[in-house]
Amino acid sequence: MIVLKTVEELKKMRAAGRISQRALRLAGAAVEPGVTTLELDSIVRRYIEEQGATPSFLGYGGFPASACISVNEVVVHGIPSENCVLKQGDIVSIDVGAIFEGFHGDNAWTFPCGDISQEAQRLLDTTRESLFEGIKAAKAGNHIGDIGHAVQQYAELRSYSVVRDFTGHGVGAKLHEAPNVPNYGTPGRGPRLMPGMAIAIEPMINIGTHKVRVLRDKWTTVTADGKLSAHFEHTLAITPDGPVILTDAD
């Protein structure tokens, strides 16, 4: 069931989104060669808790950390580790959620570690822009399929593939709510977008195949061919005046 949010609830989501975004930015600013993903996770947890909020992911379904940190061919759900030391040329996806006053804010960004290859930079640019293409399609009266189509078309026209096994989702008092928000689709299909809906759009775009596999830890998900993947995400509200990004710290 899709839960529509009141104006007051969306204000709480905006507060949660700001905390989540600022934690993400702090961790992103710390991405550099020699830093471990566990150190980045500590930055996220510390900031969120200092704001009187709680990390959304910590303990969620048994996840052992406050952020999902995914490097290079890791698509999503990378577990932070002191053994994962970043090196020059890596691309680092950091996915952060925060709960504040009972509501979640969920966002992700992929950061370069030092100088990266032109191939990697192009992947980051395309994935980021595909997110904003999806957001532009998130208008009241449109359908979930319009969002997915916008993301898919932007990425595939540039010869990238769109992950099918994981999708965006509704957000609210629960981290994952209805509806699912795939990054592929057919215009005019799926649930109609209505004012009061809050959704996370999160393209996961690969250089090679769209296929992925989950490692033995049952969390870490990598590209099936070992090629690079990028991930960008915002939580937004559907309003009569267009989509409003809730995970924006400005």
C-alpha cells in the first residue's frame, strides 16, 4: 500500500534528508587514497548521531554498519571494513540513510578517489545525470514507468546498462515502502504519481552487463563481469508543483 504523507510528515522527512545528505557529503569529502571504508562509515555514524538522529541502515535486516560503501565493481550494499583501503583511481559509492523524528531520508553518491580514468568519470557523469532525468519525470499525474524510462533511456543511449535486480522505493516511516521504483520501464505504466508520495530514485548503472551477483556475506553485490558500477540516489516528494528533493542540504 502506498502511504501518502502529510505536509508535517514531509517536513520531518526534509529534516531527516538534510541530516542524511550532510553525513554523505562529509564522508565523500574524506574519500582519498589510504582511507578505509570503515573510517568513512565512522564519519557517517558520528555525524548522524550528533544530530540526534539514527543511522537507517545500522542493524537493518542484520546489516552491520551505518553506511553501505561500494567500491568499483561493487554495485550496492558494500560492508565497510578496515581491510578495504581506498586507492588512487577508485570510485566509491556511499549510501546513507538517517531516521529523524520517525522518518527516513535516504541518499547515495559515487565519489572519485583522487584522479580517476576518463571511462570512470564518464560513468559517474552519466549515472548522476540519469538520476536527474528520473527526477524530472517524477511529476504528479505521471507514472512510475515514466521515471524508469527516463533513467533507462538516458543510460542506454550512452551504451551503459541498468541494473534490474535492485530498484528505488517508497520512503517514509519505513526505509522501504511501496511502490518499487525501477530504473527501467515503459511510459504510462505502473502506479500513478500523486501529491504526498515520497520516493527514492536510485540509478545503479554499469559499464558492462546489467547482471549482478551477491557475495557470500549475503550483502555485497558486484557486477557479474567485474566491470565498474556507479550509484546515485535522492529521496523526493511528489507535489502539485513538481518533485521536491528532500535529501538536499542546501
